[in-house]
Amino acid sequence: MRRPIKPFKMPRLTKAKPIERVWPKNPLAAAKSRQDALLALAQRRCLTFTYHGCYRVVGVFTVGLTQAGRPAMSAWQIDGQSNSGTVPKWGLFCFDECFDVALSDLPMPTQPADYSKGAKQFRIIDAEF
């Protein structure tokens, strides 16, 4: 005797969470900030800017797109203020949150001991030290 065929049931799919859209805070200056960071990296000079209300002086080591798809730079902050910890330290700075970006006359700092190429925070790397 043959077994009756059970009707096929589609598996229940869980509802995917919508992707949260991050709205840029400074969209008009973001492209210029990125170009300034690439220039600072190429010329081995420091970059100055205001980020989250704090003035910062950094040496740019990586420029690219973060895992979240935001244009950003990984930089070694050598001077200025910080909302999280003491300086010098590493920071990941999104270009749309940088204000008053300018090239400095200061030479880029020496490579920190814990620097390694291919930073994992980035999906795409445009340029690196």
C-alpha cells in the first residue's frame, strides 16, 4: 500500500529588518573632506577638522568605505580633543561628520606599532599608507 503524499508546505520566513538609513550630517562637504584626506595621505601631511564638536589633528592611514557603506578614514589622532579617551589614539572618522577640514603643515606621524594594512572596518579601501 502506498503512503499518501503530504502537501508541500512553504517554510515560514521571518520578516527581515529594514535597513536603517543613515542620513549624512554634512553631505555637501563630505566629498571635499574625502579628497582632502586622500591628498593628505599622498603628501604625508596631517589633516585638521572638527568631529563631534572636538577639534582634531590626525595622520590619515586608510581611506575607503566602511562595512556599513559609509565613506570614512582610519586615522591616528596626534593632537586635539576627544570625547572617548586620551590622545594619541586610533579613530574611524566618517566624512559626512567632519567639519572645517583642512590640510596641515605638520608632517604625518610615524607609523604606529599596531598599524596593519587592510583594516577590517573597511569593505572597500581606496588608499592606505
